Amino acid sequence: MANFSKSTVPQFSVDVYQNEFLPEGGRDVSAIVTVTSTGGGTSGRQLSAPADGGAGVVIMVDCSGSMDYPATKMRGAREATAAAVDTLRDGTAFAVVAGTHLAKEVYPGNGGLAIADARTRAEAKESLRRLSAGGGTAIGTWLRLADRLLSSAALTIRHGILLTDGRNEHESPEELRAALDACAGRFTCDARGVGTDWEVKEVTGIASALLGTADIVADPAALAADFTAMMEHAMGKGVADVALRLWTPVGVEIAFVKQVAPTVEDLTGRRTEAGPRAGDYPTGSWGDESRDYHVSVRVPQAAVGQEMLAARVSLIAPDPLGGDPRPLSQGLVRAVWTDDLAMSTSINPQVAHYTGQAELADVIQQGLDARKSGDHDGATAKLGRAVQLAAASGNADTAKLLSKVVDVVDAATGTVRLKAKVAEADEMTLETRSTKTVRVKR
């Protein structure tokens, strides 16, 4: 087993919140699993590379023709990339890629990665002068080049930052999906859309597949601050390729596994088998942070007085020496059958809160889709329910975004009216950030 430095490698804890009591014959068990990592260095303050190897970042900048309309987009992209380069920690491997219908290395340009220091940061920023707009958009080619560059060195943390301003028009959806499938698990990627001419589902789909964040930067002037924050967050990572391992006894069925904070992300379909009755769900890279997961399983029926282990949840990280994955922490999900009605019908506050947050994300998407299709009644109903859920859960940020799309008559009952005119940036912001959740108040 490798010797891991406590100053740079997070220490993990797992806490399980649930109502373990079921009525006679009850089968459905839900739990919120809170995973917390500490001691890895919060974003922007981790001053040395991860103990097991280096960190690498590839910045992919859209240079398609539309980046010149208006010219502030290209200028903002150069400034943002320069700010991100300035934020690189000494010793971090990095590269800059210009993306059009092709992918082109901008810096260092030798098929590999540069190592960040004062000289290479200055060279990289000088190379950004060569970034100019022209050509189409084929994001899959950008991602595949980033993957090749990141795989050219022995790295522990592999990360991408991707900026686009338009739709992925020069490759098919199938080609983009194939690129995402090829890159999934190889590096994480944060994706940003600048302006309002890009496709929300494309950008959020990229971030989802590659376990990163997605957001809109409607004003190009805000790109530098956003890129700086993204790079600081990437520099705070200490452990990569962490998986949530779920072991279940014979007869237990898995309903779903979802990340529910800081964003909603369904991980159910991403399971990879990890031995008898065990499967791994990817969670990406970690620094100092805390995330919540909703695990739902169905247990066999049992009589009053019986109890069982419904699931064991573990955090697993790769062994840098190539051995078996190492456990980081674990928690237990239990089932106990009782004839006490009050005990068996009580809903755990954490489970109730995140069930509502997941529904909030769903109804926002459904409401916006209905609005786009001209179904005003359906849109009003779904967005009204979203307003109600946001108010009840204290999700003030989402409530504020909703208020730019609907006029709120009564938040408590979800009574709203669709606004006659909605700024495109406001609608895209709501859609892009619809999966962001608030933590439950414990």
C-alpha cells in the first residue's frame, strides 16, 4: 500500500440517514448517504501535487466562426484562458486546445503537456494571441484530443475545461456520444456555454457524462472570473476515480443510485460490476467537499421483529501500485420490520428533502420543454409545481431563476402565470442550473 500524504489526500467519511423501520411486508428502503472528504486542501489552497502523481488540465477553447459575433466572445475567451493558466499550480501538467470542426493544439503543441511554472505560463499566454475565430464545431474531436494529451503522462488527476458558444453542428449526435463514451472515466470535464446560441442539453450532457459541472456565462466579460473559479476547484482535487460501491445481500434489488447534492445526477445506469452482489458507481475526483447520494433498494418481505442489512455503501479508490482498490470509508443501510405505525410511516427528513429536490429538477425540465413546444397549460402546471417545491425546500437560487420565467401569484400553492416575454439567457440559465440543489438543514 502506498504512503498517502495526509496534507494532500482527503480522508473520507460516510454517514447514512434513513428511517430503517418498515411495516410488516414492507419492501422499499431509502437512505441518504453523505460522503465528506477533508484534509485534501480546499479549492485553490492545495499547493503541491497529489501524493500519488501529477495533475493535468487541458483547456478546450471554441474557435468556431461564431466566436467573432460579437468579437467580445473571442476576446473574453482569450482573457479567461489566460486567467485559468495563471491559476495553475506549479508542477501541474497542462495544454491549450483550439476547437473548431477540428481540434488543434495551441500550447505546448508537441503532442504532450507542458509543466506549469513561470516560464510555461508566460509562453502559454503568449500563444493565446494565435487564437482566432473560423470554422465549424465538432466537440467530440476536442474531447478526443484532450484525452490523448492527458494520457501522454502518468497523472493522478485528469481534468478538462471546455468552452463553447454554439451548437455541435459539424458532427452527428452519435459521434459526440461515442467520444463521450470513449472519454468517460478517463478524465473529468467542466463545460461552459458562452452567450445564448449553444444547446443546453449538449453542454449539460458533456458535463454529466464526464462527471463535471455545467453552466452558462451569458456575458463574455464574466468568463475570466468563471474560468479562474473552475481552475481553482480543479487545483483542489486530491483523489481521482473514486467510486461508490454498493453491496447488497441475496434477494435485494437496487431501485436507483443518485447523486442529489450539490446537483442531481442519476448514476444508476453507470454501474460496473465489482464482484458478487457488488457494483461501483463513479463519482469522479475529490478535494475538500461533501456530497449527498440517494440510495433506494427493495428488500424481501419479512415478519415483524426481523431485521437485516439492506446494503453496504463503501467509497473505493484505485491503488496507485495497481493492486486491488482501497476502501476509504463505509456506511450501512438497515431494514427493521415493526408493527408500530408511527415508526414505520415516518419519512426521514433528508430522504424527503432530496426526493423533493430531484422532483424539482424534473419538473423544471418538463415545464421548459412544454413551454418550447407551445403547451402553455402543461408548462404552467409544471413550473408552478417547481415554484412550490423551491419555496418549500428553501432553494432560493432556483426560486429566483423561476421568477424570471413565470409571474409567481402564490408560491405556497404553486400558482403562477407564464411571462409573455422571457429573455433567452434567463430561460437557458434556469435550464442549465435546474439540477443544482440545496443541502438539507440537519
